[in-house]
Amino acid sequence: MVKAVILAGGLGTRISEESHMRPKPMIEIGGRPILWHIMKIYSAHNIREFIICCGYRGYMIKEYFANYFLHMSDVTFDMNCNEMQVHRHHAEDWKVTLIDTGELTQTGGRLKRIRDHLDSTFCMTYGDGVSDIDITQLLAFHQQHGCEATISAVQPAGRYGALNIEGHSVTAFNEKPVGDGQWVSGGYMVLEPSVLERIEGDETVFEQEPMKQLVRDGQLAVRKHNGFWAPMDTLRDKNALDALWSSGNAPWRIWN
């Protein structure tokens, strides 16, 4: 059974308007934590076992799942009899392991700390980005290419309108084009447990030396994703995702 690891321990300083009160993965999109949205993406591809690497205010993530049944149910509390009656409930068939990986631990260190829970190919992503990526195809691609790691590449939308200029004239205007031809990491990865041996300890940033080693050794495959992908780095990003969800046309909602 393939597991999904979600890094959910960072401080989220670029969205401090929200993250000073709660961990970034618990910031809500459409009334549900973005962490929930990410887990729904994976479970739509029959991945239902999760390991969540907690850190900053990790107790809030634990409390959310401890009370998940109540979050998803209609209930009556009879205070006089100290009883609870559940009228309607819907809970996911998820197995969720929450590991405290330290408040200041770097991304590589968080993965290293959960090595005892990983004994086969696993998925990994961050707790702040949503996509309509086909996880099933990503896993098949990883198996086909036989590398230690496979990363999804995306082309993020530009922040500003782009101008084509000749002399003193604008010859073309493109409102918020897709990147500048560059591909960047979309964060959705498939990894082999052997990758963890490339991580020294808590101070290791996974995206630096371990990834560079994988590249040097020819062990990093890449699959281009041309569909939707969006991070939640800033309040502006959060508001944009909220608007998409409210419109009923959120591209990452690939579940029924």
C-alpha cells in the first residue's frame, strides 16, 4: 500500500496574516484546511494512508483529526445526561499518522525522522499546494523510469501582464502568461526509501544537497504536468483559491 507523506511543519511566514494563529496547512479554503484538500486529491487516487510531519503548532493538526468525526457529523449534545447523539456522519476511510518532527527541523530532517514508517515507494508533497495532477500516472511513470525520485514539474502563471516590445511600440500583450518558459517543482513527488540515506539530519534542506546528489547520480526523473497547480504562499493566493472553490469550479476537486 502506497503511503503519502505531507510536510506540514513549517512556519508559513509569507502568509503570516493567517499562520500566526495556526499552522499553514490548517489555513482554510472553502471552510476546510488546505491539508484536507491535499489528502482528498490523494484519496481520489486510492491513496488513503498518510504520514503527516508536524512541527509549528502541530497540536492543532492533531486536534483536528482527533475531532474529525465531529467535524463531519450532525450531532445533538444532551448536557443534562452527558450524552451525544449522531444524526448523520461521513468520515473518510483514511489512516493518518501524525509525527512531531520538530518546530525548526528542515524539510529533509522531517523526512529523516519518519524513516521507520517508510519501507516502500511513497508519495511526498508539501501542505500548501493543490493540483489536478494524476497521482496514478505519476506513480506509474516513477516505476517505469526506475529512479530513486520522481518530481512533478509545473509552469506557474505569471503575476503580471507580459509585454512584447519593439522600439517604442508594444507588439503584443499577454495578461498573466504561463511562466517564462521555465519549469519549476510542483511539489508532488514519488520517492524510494533509499532517498532518506542522502539526508544527514535535522538541518538538511531536502531541496538542496539531497536533490543535487540525485541529479548528479542520474536518479531524479521528472514528469511534466500541464494542468492546474497553485501554491498558497500568500494571502493573495489563499483568496484566489477561495474564489475558485466558491465558484464551484475548483480544478483540483477531482473527487465526487
